[in-house]
Amino acid sequence: MIGPPTGEVIEDLLHDRDGFNYYAGLSSKLAVTEKPPQKALIWPGRMWQTAEFPPITGTFNPGLYSLEVHYAFQKGHELGGQYRVLTITDHLDLDKDWKHPHAAR
């Protein structure tokens, strides 16, 4: 999930715009499970997969934005969703035309 400091979610990268199939389609080793407690990507241990986040449309003001990653080992998922949360926060910078995020100044 990604969101600004005001707390609302701008976009859920997996649930919105078919993100599960996008990421699972990057490798035959990735799979999607529909098993409760919720739909999830199954990512093999010690596997490295590069990917790009799809562009998010909207108007975004400069400031701090956070990316939240919810993850668990398979046993944690099977035990009712015992997930860990990793939050990455970065400052959104725009160039002078306000079009290119993280542009070098």
C-alpha cells in the first residue's frame, strides 16, 4: 500500500489494477493464493525478483510518502494472517515543472 502523511491509502499495489497477476507473471516461481485469510502472493524463500511499480495517476504534493509491505512466511499466512509490516518512507521531490518525481536538481 502506498500513501501520503495524511494517512489515506492512495493505491494498494496488489489489490488495485490486477497487481497480483502482474507480479505473479514476472516469474513462473511466483504464485497467487486465494486461501484465507486473504489473497496473497507466494514468493519462494531466497528468491530475488526485480519489478517496477505501475505508475499511479493523480496530483501529489511534495512531502513524505510511505510504502507499506505486509509479509509473512507461509506458516504465518496459514495461521490466520500473522503478518509483519515493513514501512519505507521517502520525500517526494519534483523538478521545477512539477512533473518528474525524484528528479535530480
